[in-house]
Amino acid sequence: MMLSPSDRIHAPVVLLVNPAAGRGRAGRVAQAASEALRAADLAVDVHETRERGDEARIAAEASATGARALAVVGGDGAISHAVRGLLDGEAGGGARVPMAIFAAGTGNDFAKSLVVPVHHVARMARHIAAGNTHVVDVGFVDDVPFVNAAGFGFDVEVLEHMRTPGVLRGTAAYVSTALGALFGYRGFRANMANDSAIMSRKLMTVFANGRCFGGAFRIAPDARLDDGALDCVTIRDISPWARVPLFARAMRGTHLTSPHVSFHRDHHFHLRFDTPPMFETDGELQQAATCDVSVSVRAGALTVIA
Ligand SMILES: Nc1ncnc2c1ncn2[C@@H]1O[C@H](COP(=O)(O)OP(=O)(O)OP(=O)(O)O)[C@@H](O)[C@H]1O
């Protein structure tokens, strides 16, 4: 049954909890968030994911039933899967449900581009109760949505290393894995229509909707979530010793003026690879189906609690 907007004021907030986020932190945040939402006079329905990607099912149901808001307790991966579910739910005739975040991941990079207190449960609960919203853009690699960033090349290499059993997760682990991989990574080739470095070897190409990625890098310091465009940052392949200072600059967000970095802001990109590439969306590894990959943005496709 679909609820009218006035009924939705009384509809529950769906609290979507990824128990695997933040290496166990999510359980504590979820408990505090649920108490804070009830203290703010909101009805709460708690749904825990059972496995990776389960976020999409819960989010699509929240859209179908017209939840007041979908509050995600998790990190960038959980948020990304939840956004996919919200978009699917809306496309299937469900309501547009605003998304809120109680940050419980390790990187929490998307939240860094929002101005809401995602680390403060009581204040966040009051924001949800107040119902102030803002629309932001959603990026797509082919048909895979992302809210923060998508990348090809070196960041995929790092995530593949981190998937090895026994390798720690978290920002410090990401940075140390990245430093280790910096010396061995051999770059990739891709032809991008709007890139001056056509077919030259690249270390990585990132399409950023938000400003930060990898937990520690200000990869696109001027990116905006609501400008209808993506910031494309490409780092060309350079000698391993030149990579380290450039990555240090990327942590500070001062790398865009380097001659090894190219930058484009646009709403559509087309890339051609030698073989179907792996890529990452919001820190989640994906496999492209073909050598031709399209990256685009849908302006204002997501409503967030602001
Ligand atoms: N019940 C579950 N069991 C195992 N993995 C899950 C479960 N629910 C979700 N996941 C997956 O866990 C992965 C990591 O989640 P998430 O991104 O929320 O946390 P994080 O990695 O700690 O934070 P960040 O991405 O911000 O660094 C995602 O791929 C998510 O889909």
C-alpha cells in the first residue's frame, strides 16, 4: 500500500543496519540511533542486512511502503547498495524516500561532503525529525549507481589486495596497502574522449561526485554533490618514486596542479579499454561487461536529509 505524503509524516523511519560496517562499530551506533530516533518522537523499524548487497532489498521495500526516511547505519558500501535499492524502488512506482546517514563505516567518505552531523546520533535524529532535505546527484558506471566516487586502475588494485584473507580493513590499512602497491602497480590503458592523455598509461582515473575517497584522500577537492556533474581526475603513470609525493599531495588535495594530473568536469564520459575492466563504485569492486564503459550523472536523483 502506497502512503500519501501527509501519511508519511507518521510512517516509520527504516533504520538499515549493516552489522559488518566499521569492524563491529555499527551495532553500537545502531542501538544509539534507534534510541535517539524514538526520543525524537519517531517510529522506527530496524532492519539488519544478512549479507553484502542486502541493503538494496531493504531500501527498495522502504520506498515501496513509503517510509518517512531510510537511515543507513554503515559506511560507503552500505550507502551505495541502499541508493541502488531506493532508485529501483522509485522506478518501480515507490515513493522517493529521503536517505539519512548514521556514520558507522571505516572511510565514511560520502558523509564528508554532507554538512549534517552524521557522527552525532542525537543531532542526526533531530535532523531526521525536522525533515529538512536536499537533492544530490547520483553517478553511474554503465548501470551501476554510485553516490561518492567510482574509480579505475590503482584503487581497484588496492581493493583487490585488501580482499585477501588476513588483510586488515580500515583507513590505516587502506593507506598502507596503497603505499605497498604503489611500487608494483603497472598502470592501465584506456581511451577517453575528453582526456588529453589519450591512450597514455594511467595510474588511476576517478569520477568524483563527493570530495574524498579511500578514507584519507581529498581526490576532488572542489567536487559538489549537487552541480549535475562529475569531477574526473586522472593520474598518469609515473615512476614509482614520483608516485609517493603525488599521493601525499592527494591526501592534502593539492595534486590537481601537478603536470601528471588531468582534470575534467562533465556529465558524461566514454572510456574504451583493451579488455572489460574491473572498477569500483563507492569502494565496492565491480566487473564491466564490455570494453566500452560509460560514466554519467543523473542530476538530483537522490534526496538526503540535510
Ligand atoms: N550482513 C552483512 N555481512 C557481511 N557483509 C555485509 C553485510 N551487510 C552488508 N555487507 C557489506 O559489507 C561491506 C562493507 O560495508 P560498509 O561499506 O558499510 O562498511 P565499511 O567498509 O566499514 O565502511 P567504508 O566503506 O565507509 O569504508 C559492503 O560491501 C556491504 O554491502
